[in-house]
Amino acid sequence: EVQLVESGGGLVQPGGSLRLSCAASGFTFSSYAMSWVRQAPGKGLEWVSGISGGGDSTYYANSVKGRFTISRDNSKNTLYLQMNGLRAEDTAVYFCAKDRVTSRPYYFDYWGHGTLVTVSS
Amino acid sequence: EIVLTQSPGTLSLSPGERATLSCRASQSVSSNYLAWYQQKPGQAPRLLISGASSRATGIPDRFSGSGSGTDFTLTISRLEPEDFAVYHCQQYGRSPLSFGGGTKVEIK
């Protein structure tokens, strides 16, 4: 059974940093690209960042480029999102999502339950 | 960046009725790389449709997707009580990926 479990969310001040993690199990982690997708309270979904199965290619939304860094450790079956320079508009539930292909962000067949990030002073 | 516009914002229907949801793209979606997801309150999205019309594993056949280019439709032929939820479309033909704003299907 595929499982994706996010952690690392919480309350952080504007300008601060946070690192999210997503522990994956139930599939060959390195064979699939992975993404982070967020959802602000009461709003729609927004794709944030993606990474290829091998970790050699990364992709970002314009809204987070230069502030967020996605990475993965295939030996630990874990996906990460380092978030720096956080802003109030980054407040959202962050979902980890498994892609259908190896190479690039595509569409998502499994999702975690999400972790809440709140940026506020 | 491809902008997806979903309409209507809210659809009020009764169980047994047919639901028709629209997703319009600002540019042509290459290879009809368009997916649909269902999301219930407090839950993660669930994949329904990929490639504009291919149902995901375990999705009932009352859900169907159609369309091409810039206009796509998700149809639920007969609404079951468990189908009342928010539906999101997503394009994956061009980076950055993008989602529509969602359509809420509520009980009338």
C-alpha cells in the first residue's frame, strides 16, 4: 500500500525558514518523480515544486523560485522541501504527491494528508 | 503559464442528477494532458481522470472526462451521495503545472 506521510509544518514568522519532509513507502521511490502541492485555507490547489526520480532535475512555480528548494534522499525514501524567506501568502496545507512518471512533474496518483504551514508574526 | 478556469464555481444538484463541470485553458493543453481530482473536506485530493478521458484505477464509470485543446469537461452521470465534493482540473502538458480554481458540487 502506498503511503506518504508529511511532517515539519508549523508556525513560523515572516522571513523565517522551515523544512518539510515526506516519508514514502509501498512503492519503488526512486522510480517516480515527486511533487509538493499546497492549498491555502479555503482556496484551490497550487503546484509548488517537483523533482525527478533520480533527483537530478528540479522544477519550481514562479511564486517560490529562489526561496524554496526541493530535494530527495532515495536511500531514505524521503522527499524534502526547504522553505526560506517565508511570506504570509505561503500559509497553506502542503501535500506531498507521487507522480506517475520518473522524469518530470506530471499528474499525481497518490497524495499524503498534508502538513499545515502558517506564516504569521 | 497556462491558466485553467473552472466553471461553475458551485453546482447545486440532487442525488441522481447529472453533473457537468467545465475546465477551460488559456492555451491549448498539449497531448490533452489534463487530469481531474476529487477532494472532500479535510482530505487529500483523489485522482479521477488523466489524459482528459482515462479513468484512474477504481473510479466508477459514472465519472467520465472529455474534451481537447482548451475545453475539457468532467461529467458525473448520476450523482451518488459520496460524489458531493470539490473537483479540480490540472494540466501537465507544460511546466509550470497548474490547477483550476475548483468546482464545488453541493447537495441542493
